[in-house]
Amino acid sequence: MPNSIEDERLIKGCLKNDRASQFALYKKYAGQLMLVAARYANHQEDAEDILQEAFIKAYDKLDSYQSDSPIFHWLKKIVVNTALNKIRANYHMYPLVDDHQDKDQPSGMTNAIEHFYFEDLVKMIQSLPEGCRLVFNLYTIEGYTHVEIAKKLKISTGTSKSQLNRAKALLREMIRESERDSYEAYRQK
């Protein structure tokens, strides 16, 4: 899918360091890209920092953009890589090693998720331990394979799989707990 005529105009303006074009490009995609950043961040402020840093990088590297893919996809990759770099800088605080192996988990998470608001799901994902959240986002949302995740995060494929299983189990438990809380609130009315 090629860029729209508007995107092409904005890209050309950004390449000329036109502030109005930069602001227009930011305004057009910041909302969608903030959702991407929020999946990797612990807090809203962290997501905002990731987004801001990603746009600065994008403006700086725009001359390397190849227009064979939409600008949004290029910007999204920059946001994900910026988030991963920020997290990588704090590895000493958030190790990705996981001893928890949970292989016998049912996979009926999709139906339970349909009952939640998107914001609630983002908050649940944000509350996952760092390693689980990273692997969950990269695998489930970004579509990376375990081999690609292992290379990107410098972990083993087994650790990637383990982190994903643990993330799913934790999310399942959070959803069950939320459902119990909702049911109890309903019963008390």
C-alpha cells in the first residue's frame, strides 16, 4: 500500500526541515503510535518519552526512508525499536530470565478478551513483568517469531517461549480476577 498524496507532501516537507510538515506528520500518526509505545511502557509518561524520541529519530533519519512501504509502518518500527532500546538500557533492573514454565495452559484467552475495553487490556499488558510484556508485544502484536525475538532481545528461544506462556497465564488470571470483581460488584447492587 503506497503512501497517500498527503503523506508524500508531508515527507517532502519534513525532508526540508519544514516545522509545519513535521507537526502535521506527528499529529497524523501520534495517536496510533502512542498506542504502540504504551504497550511497551510502564507508565504514560514513559510512552510519551518513547514517542517523542521516536519522532526525533524519524525526522533525523527520514532521508533513509524507502517509500515502498507506508510511512506509518516505518514510523511504527522506529517506535518499537526506541522502546526496546530504552528497555535494553535498563536490563540490569529488569532481567528477562524466567524460571516459570506453564505448558498446560488452555488457549481460550481470545473470547475473554472480547469482553474488555481496549484501555483495560493495555493497562493489563503494561502491568506484566518487563520480560513477559516485551515478548508478548513482539510475538502477539508485532508478529515476530520466537527466533526473531530471541535475536532482538539476545535471549534464547526457550526463554522467549517461556515468557510468552507466562504472559498469557498472567493475563488470563488478571482477566479472571476482573471478571470476579465485576460479578461481585453486580451481586452487591
